[in-house]
Amino acid sequence: MGPIDYVILEWPTEPSGDEVAPLLLDLVDRGIIRILDIAFVSKDEDGTLTAIEIADLGPAAAAFGVFEGASSGLVDDEDLQDAASALEPGASAAILVWENRWAAPVAIALRRSGGQLVASGRIPVQALVASLDALETATK
């Protein structure tokens, strides 16, 4: 099994899958990732979190229907509550958990060679852009 990642994708109102869902489906179809869980939530202005079933999403989110039933059980109510802390009031979100299938062969080869993964991380896009901007400014 490859490494497991999660993301919380936020929209200011209802989720919109027209552009996002086809890209995710392409990654699945090419064997790059495997969607393990997808859950949708909304956060009221008072901070109350509500779980939303895919079938209950608005028409803009209909494209996410291809992932109906993607539930491994990894995402529970506590995870949804944690996700809510990242959301703005009035927003909605998709919480996705996936396996990075592309990395599984590397992980197998690493274990066979006696190695192990000792650290992993992700550089936020905003931090990367800020660093590149600072570098560009410094070289002018």
C-alpha cells in the first residue's frame, strides 16, 4: 500500500465538482491514487457542522456522484469535527482521503533493500510561492 494523504477542499457556499471531480477521476483511472474516503460537510454561520450525503449535494456538485460509496471507514465524526475547525463559517467542504498508489512500488523496493521512510511532509503552496517571490525580489 502507498502512503495515505488527506485534503480538505473548501468552497464559500456549496461544493462544485464540475472542474474538480473529473481531475480526481483521471488520477484514479490512471492508477495514481485510490480514493479511500470522501465526505462532505457544511459549516453554518454559528459554527455548527452538518454532514452532507453526496445524493443531497446541489447540482453544481453532481460530478462528485462518481465517488458515491467511497468510504473505507477511516473518516469518522471526530475527523469531520476536526475538519470543521479549518472551515470558514458559511462554507462547505469535501474531505478526501486517498492512497498514493504511485508510491507503493517505491515503498516495496525500499523495504526489500532494508530501508525505511523516516520522515515525510508537504510544503504548502502558499509558502512555496512566498519563497519564490522572495527569491525573485532578492535577485533583482
